[in-house]
Amino acid sequence: MSTVVADSHDAHDEHHDHKPTGIKRWLFTTNHKDIGTLYLWFSFIMFFLGGSFALVIRMELFQPGMQVIDPHFFNQMTTMHGVIMVFGAVMPAFTGLANWMVPLMIGAPDMALPRMNNWSFWILPVAFLIMLSSMFVPGGGPAFGWTFYAPLSTTYSGDSTALFVFAMHIMGMSSIMGAINVIVTIMNMRAPGMTYMKMPLFVWTWFITAFLLIAVMPVLAGVVTMVLTDKFFGTSFFNAAGGGDPVLFQHLFWFFGHPEVYIMILPSFGIVSAIIPAFARKPLFGYASMVYATASIAGLSFLVWAHHMFTTGMPTFASLFFMYMTMLIAVPTGVKVFNWVSTMWRGAMTFETPMLFALAFVVLFTIGGLSGIMLAITPVDYQYHDTYFVVAHFHYVLVSGAVFSIMAAAYYWLPKWSGVMYDEALGKLHFWCSLVSVNILFFPMHFVGLAGMPRRYPDYALQFADINAIVSVGGFLFGFSQLIFLAVVLKCAMKKGEKAPAKPWEGAEGLEWTVPSPAPYHTFDTPPEVK
Amino acid sequence: MSEQHKQTDHSSIITKLLASVVIMFAFGFALVPLYEKFCELTGFNGRTDNTASVASEGMLIDTSRTVTVEFTTRTGRGAPWSFRPEVQSVTMHPGEIKVVNFLVENHMNDARVAQALPSVSPGTATLYLNKTECFCFEQQPLAANEKAVMPMRFYLDPDLPDDIRRLTLSYVMYDITDQIQGRSQTASRSE
């Protein structure tokens, strides 16, 4: 295999756009654009798979009582939906965007470690095959939620837990390799004159995200290892009878889990910070403060993990500490929101699809952020904990936040990737369908949550029936709206559309717009000069 | 790749990043003993000391206030006995020594080994609840169908913060027979 790679590599230097054809091109590719494309398609497939699991959940919850599936399968669906969306859809989408855009944005010819890049992608489908196959072993797949709390995962789980743990290990390795690649690329491969404080914010946010990944993915690997040995090898990390402590699991998990939340949102901030200035035709307001805000959010993310565990019983001092720290995060986040709004202030705005998604991101993410502040208040959290209010909160920040930003990014850079303009009418249709349905889907969840409907149950009390029916309708509308997005992307992939110029957006800035559309297989062989 | 980038040496950054990965993996495991130590020092998880404390001779009884100590008991999953305190609660002054009996009855026709684990709520009271004698300090062998009375002698440290008027001492009694005799296949699969 190495000779094939080496040969094709030599060939690259001579024939500029030569590349192997067929399946080998994708299997052995070390090209950052190919790998970016692979990541993005993988994430897209996982998005539909995780989404269809969510529709199974919403189908069951359409009416009270047990309708379609049994409770154990319901639990498998909630678990798989969470795991696939977090590790299969959102994170790989960001890694794909980083692969495509970071080298183009900093004027580098490729990622710093192209062969490791190939590995970090190709182990991912393997991990998810293992994860999905766990649903077919006797006793069913993991049914303990994506947070796999002990003792649910250690004492009350099936044999599929071993597959779950193994798949998590592989995903973690993939993420860590991706993060190392991003850091080395950004530190070593910037074009001459591209100082740190000239880097586009997408590069900055990914740079910080990569450090978060390196800090917390190994802790996740440790936790799943402990779950594995507790379950199969008789250790007692989380088993009180053997001297362990199940609450320790939650501390370890959320020490990973909270920074993980920011891993899934910081690159979104970078995307929105690229798109809003482009369509407001003004430079980003407060560039430096954006960088510092991102770094402080990342730093604070290590000091707030126990706000997920207020109800485990904590001394008042600890509760207050985690409550204030959590509220403190609202400050740098608020800085960002104000900067985006200020960027638009008196700008010459136009509303193409990427801008629509970016604007929806700002509004809806802020709604999710505000419900987050409500959840941060310890005494109030006792009421909200483990209700649909929490579900509403994190879907606002993850679906209408992270996922919307990924869609915005896709519309913004699709002309660069494919060389053709996407279908603007379809794009706008996709946006409006998504915007309306996502709110029908998630906004009413606040109400049932406040009224006390607990999450993670396949059934609910009768008084919640009407709202749940509305939520389910919203869920199906949102799910099927995404087929429009698929159509848009497929049209671009099949090169059906108007030919895109090198810089299709009038106000866009950055090195990626200096190369032709579609971006040639090899770009920036000679580094550009950045003034 | 151009010549310019071939010259850049990535190895030092990669080494540092890989070292960070290894350190963070180890840190995850280091958190286990750190958490244990932290809990021991602060009483954070409500687990009382595992060794007998000695009440000092000159300990003064603080008659100015009374504190209610409640007892709850639970049996570990699948443990074949009933386990309860003789009294639901006692009212006492800090510094006063009390004895409470716990009753256990093995319903099995074979001998088992039990281990009780204490937990105090609120956690901040943990450090002030001292036991001079407790069945939880060691494993309790129970003969077939044995009924046993297990005493627990304890006192509350007079330094107990004023705001604590009521605290709960809970015990879970686990069946650890299998762990002692080596983890048997049947026991771990029977759930």
C-alpha cells in the first residue's frame, strides 16, 4: 500500500490534478479535500441515521401509552440517537470542515500529517459499524443513555456494553488524531505573514477546540475503560459494594462531558463569525475579543462539570461554586452574541441561505443559552433536572445551534467545494421548513418540562398528550425537511447548477476565495503572501 | 508538498501533544484515588471513617443543643437477608455516646458474608460522626438462617456545625460472598 501512496504522491508533483480513480482514491487518499469530503458525507449519513432513530422515539411518544416499540428498544433508541448525533454527526462534520477549510484558510498545501489524517477518518466507519452492530447481539444494544451512567452501564447492562466501549475507544482515537493534526497544521503550516491574530475565527475556534479534544477525549477513554473492567473484570471503580462510588462516574464523565459540549459549539462560533461579516459586508466587530472570549469559554468549561450533578447532593459551597462558574460562561458568550449583532449593525445585509442559517443560529442559540442559565441556578435545577426542559435546552444549542451552523457552513462553502452554485430557491425552502419545524419540535418541550415530564421514558402522563403530539409532528416535519438539504447537496455533487466564480459572495474575505471554484486538488503549493 | 513545508519539523509538537494525551489518560485514572482522598478529607460523599475512633477522655457534652440522628437501612441487590435498625432515630447531645443495635437475619440455608457500607447525609456532617465500634468496620459472616444483633457505638463531635440539627446515617448491606470466594460465573450472569 505504501508504494501506491508514494507513487501517486510523486505523480502529484508532476501532474497537478492527477489522482487515482475509483474506490482506491478514497481508501488511500491523503488529500485534505478528499478526507474533508469523506468526513462530511459520513456525518451526513449519520445525521440521517441518528435522525431516523429520533423519529422512532417521537413516533412512540406521539401518544401516551405503549404504541409501537417496547421500552427496552426505546432506551436503545435514545442511547443510539445521542451517541450517533454527538460522535457520528456533529463532531465528524466539524472535523470535515476543518480538513477542507483550515489549510485553505491559512494558505497551507495540505494538513500537516496527511497519512494519519487518512487513518483518523477510516477508523470512524469501523467504530460506528461496531456501535450499530451492538444492537443485534442477544439482549439488545446499549440502553443506558449516551451518558452511560454507572450502575446502568456496569450492573444493569447487557453484553453489548463491550462493543459500546470498544467503539467509543476507536471514536476517541479518531478525534484525538484529528485534533493533533489540526494543531500541528495551524502551528506549523501557516503561510508567511499569517500571524495568529490574523487567522480567520474558524481557524481560531478549531485551534482551541482541538486542545479541548486532547484534554478530555483521553479522560473519556479512561471512563469507558473503567466501565469495561467494572462490568467484565470484577473491578469496583463505581461499585459501592467493592469500595467504589457511583457518583465518581458522574464526576469523571462530566469532566469530559462539559468540555465536550463546547467542542460541539466552538467551531460553530467560528463559522458564524465568517458568514455574518460576509453578508453584512462589514468586517467582524471585535475580532480580538472573539478570540479571547473563545479561549475563556474553553478555560471555564473545565470548572463547571458538576452543574450536571446538582441533585447528587453537594455541599452548599460546591453548589454555589459551580453555579457561579456556569453563569460566568454567559459573559464571554454574551460578548460573542453582541459582536455578531454589532457586525450586522448598519451593514449592507443580504439574506442568502448561509446568512439565514447564521441569523437563525444567533437567535436560537441565544434561546438555548438563556435556558442554560436557568438550569445553572441550583435550587431551580432541582425542579428542572432530568425533565424535558433539559431536552429542550440542549436541542436548542445543538440542533438549532451546532447543526444549523454546519448547514450554514455547507451552503457558504458548497460553491467552493463543488464549483457550482447551490439551488438558492431550494436552499431557502430548506431553511424556512427547518426553522419553523425545529421550533414546533423543541419549543413546546420547555412547557412539558416545566410541568414535570421526565426525560428518557417511553410513556408519559395523560396531561402531556397534546403537547407531545405537536412535538412529534414538528419532529417529522424537521426530519423530512432535511431531504431538501440532501437534494441541494446532491445537485451540487452532480455539478448541476450555475458555475461558481472563485469568490461567489461579494463580502466574503479569506484565502479560500483566492483559489478557483471548485478548489483544485492541490492548492497553495507555493504559499501565498499574507499582508 | 513543497520544499518549504518539508523542512518544517512537526515532531516536537507531535511529541508534546501525544505526551498530553497520555498524561490526560493517566489523569483520568489518577482522579479515582484523588476523589477518594478528597472525600476522606471533606466527607463529601458521606462515607464515614472505616476505623474505630477513640473518644477523648475529657470530651465535653454539649447539652445546649440536641441533634436527631436517623437511621435507614437497605439491603444490596439480591442480598438474602433482612436488615433494620432497632430504633428509627435517636436524639442526642454532641459529645454524648450512644449505642444503636442493628438486626440482621439471613434467610438463606447457607452461610453468607455481608459487608455494610455507611453513608451520612448531609455530607458536611460526615466528619463529625465518629464511631467507636461498628459492624461496618469488618465483614460479617452470617451462618445459615442466623439472626444477629450488631451494635454500633457512636458520638457526634462537639464541633459539629450549629446549623446541623438532623442527620441521617444510612447503611447498605451487601452480599459479598461471591467476591470473597472468587467471582463465580453463575452469580455474575444471574441478573
